[in-house]
Amino acid sequence: MNALRTDFAALPPDDIAAALGAQLERMRHAFARRAPTPAAQRQAALARLLEVVLAHEADWIRSIEEDFGRRSATETRLLELAPLADEIRHLRRHVARWMRPRRVPVNPLFWPARARIVPQPLGVVGIIGAWNYPLQLTLSPLANALAAGNHVLLKPSELAPRTAECLRRVLAEAFSADEVCVVTGGAEVAAALARLPLDHLLFTGSTRVGRLVAQAAAAQLTPLTLELGGKSPAIVGPGADLAQAADRIVTAKGWNAGQTCIAPDHCWVPRAQRDDFVQALRESAQRRWPRGSADPDLTALVSGAAWQRMVTMAAEAAEAGATLVALLEETLPAVGQPAPAPAVLGPVAVLDPPAHVALMREEIFGPLLPVLTYDTLEEALASIQAGPRPLALYLFERDRATIERVLTHTVSGGVTVNDCMLHHPQHALPFGGVGASGYGAYHGRHGFERFSHLKGVFEQHPWVGAVLDRWVRPPYGAVLQRGLRFMLRR
């Protein structure tokens, strides 16, 4: 087992698949020996997870900083460690109550029989983590799966290798290898894991890779949760506080250099207010990061390739007629210019880019912010409705009727009104996508149920059973025929 908890990069593909398959079987046997998992055991697992999260704070901050080149320690605490610790505590506090069988009403035709829902662990769950929040987006689903009583086969992202190695080492301190097994390696390891006959698989990442994961899981009929992304719009309504909207949008776009699946991808602004909005964006950006690209609170893009992609997309949009506004008053780099180290790029507003450029066709996942204009709110809503359904939608508006109209006429994974991204840490809200932005939701009780089988149980009553024996089972008689005609009446 110790050999398995190492990097798979040097192994041939067949050996990777065989080793993962053998580990899955070991974990299945261990799960069967320990089932059912009582509440105290689940709470203890969550307590161990919380302990290593908190005890290794400095290790997490250092490894993430090394993977990104520059990531503010405060930002790692704010966006990863603190929400993760809060979620684990919430799960631990409530899991015993969620586990209890729930009585549900019986169809009146079968009174006085009884029915209940019994949550049960699924078994061995696979989790493929993401690089952009390599701690939170890996350990949050792990916490949800442990709360539901499962064992977990965990694959951190190879694009954050130092954090992946830290996860492998730290989780080995808290869990036996047959309860939580961390495997590291490249995309071929993730592909092999997705092909295993797991009891559930959760993947967080891009829509392109999500399609590949879904195809691999389909061969085994593995139940799947896909947490993807897409082009999440921010709508600045006609009744919005313009300065507040600009400040909250640019801050959310700046967090983690825009490398967030629920970051505002682009924004819609009333045409007459566009210039005032752009000026407010610039003022807010310079207030939030007063030292420009040298500001220690401005996170770097994860790689030189990611930096080059931003520069190329911005240049293509400019050639197609868009106006680029560097919000930190820095000179924009030219295409082909070497990426700096760290690969920092301040937020850039891109005014009115045409629909055909890559900036408007692809999820941006960086600090470029297209600013689109509308004459009527219906124009913006029609454009949003015509595209793939986004993971998140943001609306800035003070008029209640307008808020309800937008909520009614748009479909998205989640919504935050008058702010950005804050629906994510709400324990009572499901978090997940819809359509191209993914499917399946977790967090809080929704996460507990995502990783549980909600088994329906019907308990027959002697009186009901006797009636069915007499009148409903064959050979069928006149009483049953009369009853069926009554039930099928128009």
C-alpha cells in the first residue's frame, strides 16, 4: 500500500489501472468490514480531518504559494482554509441528525402502513480535485463524503504538484490507506480512476475534461457529480448602486487572479452608464491593489501558459474592435512577450468585445473582464438565455420586482444578489451546476445526501396486507375492477 501512495507518473498505463483496481478492492473489503458507520465514527473522521487542516496551516500556505508563484497567505486563509474549516465543523455538528431515518407520509390508499427514508453510505467514492483551489476543492468533497460514511479514493490535481504531495503526506497522518487513499500523478492517473467501478465519482474542473470523465464513468455506470464552470455573467441592473457593483465585481475577478469557477466571467451594464462603471472599476482596483502588479495581495496566474493565454485573448479582442482598459494603469504586455515570474497580470476591462472572439466563447478563468452594454434589461437576459447555462449568475439591483424578474427568466447553478460568489459558503444552499456547467450539488446536508443512498423503506401493516390479499391479487374480481374504474375516472 505504501507503494501506491506515491506518484504514478513513471508507471505504464496498464500498471496504473491494475494498482488502482487492487486498491479499490481493498477499500471495498475494508468498508464492508466496518459498515454500518455510526455517527460517532463519522464525527471522529471529520475531527481528524479538521485537525490536520488546522495543524498544517503553514504547510498549505507554503505549498500553494509555490504552485502559483505568488498567492497571498491571507487569500489562502480567506478563500480556502477558513471556509473549509467552517464546512467541516458544520458537517460534524449536524451529521448525527441527518443520519436518522426520516418518517414520510404513506399513500392514503395504504394507510396505516408506514414508510421511511434511511440514508446509507454509498461505499467507496472517487474524488478528482482541481488546481485553482487545490485544498478547498479537494478536501471539501472529502469532508462531505466522510460525513456520509464513505471511504474515499482521492486524486489531487497534478497542476498543483506541491499541494498534491502535501495532501498525500498530511492525509496519511490522519487516515488509514483503506479509509482515505491519496494517489498522485498526471492526467493518466485521473483517467484510470474515472474508469474504475466506483460507487460515486466527483470531478471538479473544466467542461472539456468533464466530458471525458463522464464518458469514462459511463462505461461502469458510475454515478457522477460534475462541478464544471462556464461563463458566469454579472448583471448591473438599471437600479444598481454602480460604485458598489463595480467594487464587488472587480474584487471577485481579482481573487485568485480570476481563476475561480464562479468568478464573474463578464458583466452587463446599461449603455449610458458604461463609462462611469469602467471608471468605478479602475478606482476600486487601484484601491484594492494599490501597488499594482507588485501588490502582494494580487495572485499570479498558475503558469506562464495561462498568462500567455490571457495576453493572446486580450489582443485578439482588441484586433476585433474591443477597447482594453488596464485597471491598474499598467502597460498591457504584447503577444509573444515572455511571461514574468511570477506570472502576474492585473485586471483588465475589455469593452464591447464581439461575440466571435475566444474571450466570449471560452471560460476566461483569468483577470480579463468583458464589459457588455444593453439598452433594455431584456436584451441582456435574452443573450444569457441563448448561451449555455452558467454555474453562477450575479445581479446588482435594488428594485425587488427587477430582481424577481431576473431570477425567474434565467437558469444558473446558483445566484448571488448584490455581491459575488457568496452563495458558495452558505451551508443550507446546494452548490452545483446545471447543463453545461455540471450536474449534481453538494455542501451541507446536500453534500451528505449526494454521497448517500436514500433508501426508501415501506413497512406493510397486517390490515392493509389482508385487504390486498383478498381483493387486489389475482385472480382479479369485480371489486378490483370497480376500484380501478374509480381511480381512472376523468
